[in-house]
Amino acid sequence: MKKQSCTKRQQMGSSSHSKPKKKKQAKRQNCPKQKCIFSEGQWFKPTEFERFGLKERHKKWKTSILCKGIPLQKLIEDGFLLYTSFKKMNICVFVVESPDKIEDNQDDDDDDAIDMNMFKGPVLPVTCGSDSGILHKYRFSKGYCGRCIRTENHWLTPEDFIKLSKPDGTWKKDILSNGMPLGKLITKSILQPHTANCDCEICQEPDQNQNDDVCFVCPSEGDLVCCDECPRAFHSHCHLPSVHEDSPGQWSCTFCVMKMKSSSQKTQQDILSSPVSQYTLHCQYLLLHLLHESMTDPCAKVPGFRFSENICGPMMLGRVKLNLENNDYRTVQEFVSDIEYVFHHCTAKRDNDFSRMTSRLTELLEIIFKLL
């Protein structure tokens, strides 16, 4: 903190009496009583160091005291600086620790009633106001970097996510997962922020990772082609149509291309009787939806529903995909009939869970087809 001239200090002191006494008290509550800042051969309390730096007019030591340009308030919010109040001992301390050791001064009496097992796993459902998304733990870094929250259309940092509905809010308090603020999950080590000087790829290049890390269809990792319009990524052979790996320039997936298409004015029967060549994009869009839903559903682990080039036996979605790519369908009706046959066979031959999944896919087929 830079010192100011004596004249400036006197001017600041003369104007401080204009603030209401009640406001002074409010800003001074929870003020540390232990000398924890060492400067020029002596120890200071935060408020004393604020006066030492001729900033007593601010009366906001958490924002006026900086560490490498970062206010202490920001370090406290991000979990890198711990402010713990010990009421019985009447002392307060600042502690800098690794994120997994951080504790806070919040009341934990209600935590016993919460089942922390719901926060295990690689992802967490999150909400902020009316907005919702999925937080991926391995992408979480800090509030302002690390695109870890996947919404329908974007990957966002916690600070970006909160701006959607609460631009004046605080991400650690206002973003909830199963009713618990993210700040609380940090203190419970469910989420672990990176250190302030972290030099990992996420922290050093915050604008990266704008696309998914797994294929939207499979879903699995590998060499992925990323859409420039949305967060989706695909294996070149999973997308419809297949993507040539040496495709130059900007690339948009079928989902984004469909957004720019106007809806058909024909009746459903007219569309079904039309040649597939007139509705190739629509058929690809529909089948990609169904493949994604079937492959990401837990019930999809039942053998036979995953698409493969070596499918024997009843018709499966993978075979429909191959037929569509090979131009084996003459009309849209033939294409839809094959899909309906898949659902009918799986519903009749599989267990209740698999039948429910195929019933849901049948409903999805009807909804999407009506939209087309």
C-alpha cells in the first residue's frame, strides 16, 4: 500500500466526521484484533495498516489492502485467505493455506442434516435464479476463470454464470447446488479452487475450453471436431454428415445449421412421402438427437443399442445411421419406419428400464418431427 502525503492524510481525516456513526460501526464489525501484517519492521492489525497507509477514510480494509494488486476481499471470497473469528479467545487471525485445508467461520450446525454424498461425483447441478447448468469439477479453477458450468448453449465461469440473472450477486453465495452455496462446498472440499499463482492451462488461458471434452454422440474422448457456434464437439465419424478432418476454416454442426433453416410449410404426410434427398439435413438432425439421448442415458448400456458397423440381428439406431449415410432410404417414411421398428423391438424384448428409455425416445421422435 502506497503512503500518501501528510496534507492528503489531514484532508481525509477532516472529511471522515461526515459519515454517520452507525455506518462506521457496521464497517468495523468483525475487524481482526490480532496484528497479522508485517511492514517496515513492525506488526499491524489490518485497520492499523490501513491508517499507516493513509487510507483510514476508506474504512474498508478488505478492499483497500491489496496483495499483488488483488484486494483481500477477493482472496477471502475465493478461499485463499481465511478469516476465522474465535469469539471465546477474542482474537482473529488471517491464515493462508492450500484450498483443501481452508475452514470458515460459518455455522455448521445444519450440515449434519445434509447428505454430502449427493455432492460426490464429477459433476454438480447448479442454479442461480431461474438459470440452471451442470458444473464439471475438473474444470473448476476460480470464480473468474475456468469455464466449468455447462448450460444449454455455453460453457461459463461462475462469474459469467451469475451475470445471467444476478449481475450484482456473489457467485459463492448465489450459485447453489442442491440448495447449498458453492462457497460452502469449497469449505467442505467438494470444490477446490486453484491457488492464486497457479500456472495451469485453465488459469493461464481462461478463454480456452469453450467446447465439450467428449463427443456429443458417443460420449467419449479422442480427436474431436469442435463447433464454432455452440459448445458441442464430435468425432468426425459420429457427426451427421461425417466431417472431413482436413475441413478448413469455420465449422458449424448440424444442430446449429438447423437453427438457420426455416420450418417446412408442408403437412406431416407430405414430408413422409417426400424423397429423403429433400430432407437429408432434417433426418440427420433428428437421428443425432436420438443417438445422443440413447448413448447418454444410463439404460443405453444394454448391449445392442450402441451403434456399430457390425450389428447383427434386429435393426438398431446404428444401422439406421449407416443406411442414411449410404443413401439407402428413398422416402422419409422409410427412414422414420426403421426408427419406429427399433423402438418397437426394444420395448417388446427388453426389461422395464429399457422400455421406459425407448418410450421416451419415441416421444422425442414425435416432438422433434413436429418441429421440423
